[in-house]
Amino acid sequence: MRLKWKAPAALLLMIPALLMLVLTANSQDVESVATGAKLSVAVVLAQRGDGVVSGTAFMAAERLLLTAEHVVAASRRVAVKFPDYPAADVQLVGSDSENDVAVLSIPESGVRPLPLGDISQVREGQRVVVIGFPRVDVLGAEAATVTEGIVSAIRPGLIQMQAPVNPGSSGGPVLSLKGEVIGIVRATLRGQQQGLNFATPINAGKSLLRASAAGPLRPPSPSPVSPAGLSIEITSLTSPVSPGSSARLEIQTAAGAVCNILVVYKSGPSQARGLEPKVADTRGQISWVWRVGTNTSSGTWPILVECAFGNQRAETQTEFTVR
């Protein structure tokens, strides 16, 4: 006769706690993550025709750093400074304007590269740590700041975060609580979308690192931002539309800019699918398509568009009619 073993009630109560221990075994607290990573994060000073622009970079491989492309694009000279080392000139050896990623080469350095994660392991709601240098060229700050937040959404080519990000932190690492870099700080949208921050998934940086290390070196791409600054042009809009049908808006802006759209009806901002933040393609174009609800009130309703590219921002407004 086979005897059936019955787990004690106390053991059953312990199972959820044991599972939680397994899931968090590789996690650290925010302070530990920051302490382990800060010495591998550098301030970037890029000289351009109109002065010096600052940003952030981090050691990602032997003698290779990752940063945001818009920080170093069109620069005559770029230097980096790690906390425990003097400033050193670096060379731009890889560039990807569409994903806003650049690779910098440093002649020699004893700085430890940060471990790189993978976007496939990132989940909405997970906690993240962001390290960056607030605008050294404006604020004179020479110490990195550490902020904590969560991943609020994962979009094509973008990680959306609810985390305070200071100007000048572009190019800085976004780390998981395992201490792995999962993203590169890209842009912050303000105005209608306070605190909407974005990072480029680290996979784009890993691909560029491999190409830069293998050679021949990928030539730097020109800055997609015109000297006049960031702008938005509405090139197409469906109007009027009927309730239950689809609307479409197309814009022209800078390649690589992160843009968000807000459609406001009588009942409030639309939550329709398709109205998510997007990145402008290599031609600087974005299109949004969304369905107008069958119960949408007739009238003329405002549409607000906001774009960010590094520290530059632009907003525009239009309207469309539902009838």
C-alpha cells in the first residue's frame, strides 16, 4: 500500500517566502548598486562651435564607453572624467543616431566595465537605478547623482521610466537591482507629460560595441539637430473623422527624437491604443494611428505633441474634428 505524504501546514505557509528568496537572491539594494557602479560612470564634456555641452557615459567594455549620441554629435573634441582618474580625451568610434547611442574609445583606463544586461529580462514595474552627472556646463556639478524609479512601460526601442532624471544625465546607465545596465538615458519629456523619462535598451549599445570592437570603425554620423534647434512640423492629419473610425497624425522632426502625443476629448485625455510615445525614424518622421471611440462627443478637440532630443524640447498643438 502506497502511503501519501502530507506537507505540514507550517511548511506550506513558508513556500511563498522561500520562492521570494529565490527570486531576489541576485538582487541588491539601491545603495549597493550605486556604490558598485558609480566609479565606472564618467562626466562627458563635448566642445562644439557654440560652447561646451556636458553629459554622462559609462565604461561598457575594455577601453570602450557608451553614451547618448546626441551628447557627442558634431563635437570637435570630447573628454571624459571618471571619479578616481584625471580627465582624458576620447575618440568617437561608433555612432547610431536612430537609437541615440555612441561608443567612445579611451587610450587607457583601469576603470571596471559595468555588466550589461538584456532587454528580454526587463519587466514593467521593476525597480531601476539611474546614475548621471547634472549639467556640469551649467550647474558646475562634478559629483554623480543617483536616483531610483521603476520601469513603467517597454516600447519599441524605448524603456519608459518613472524616475527623476536630471539634465546632463543623458548617456548615463540605467541599472537593474542586479547591478546590470539595462538602458542608456535618452530623453525627458516635460510640459504635458511631467516626469516621462526614456532610455534606449542596452541591446542597441551592445550591438554597437561589437561593431566598434570588430572594426572597421563605423564613422560618426552627423548631428540630426539643425543649428536652429528642435522643431515639429505637422505634415498630415485626418480631420474630420466619425466616431468609431480611425484618425492619423504625421509629423516631421529630428531623427531620433522621442515624441509623445496627447489627444484631449470632452471626457478627458484619450487612452486609445496607438497613442504611445515613439521615436522619429532616420528621416525624422513619426505617425500615430488611433481609433476614435464610438461614444466620442462631436466637436473640435485639441492634439498636443511634445518632442525631446537630449536637452532640447519642442511642443506644438493642433486640433481635429469629430462629427
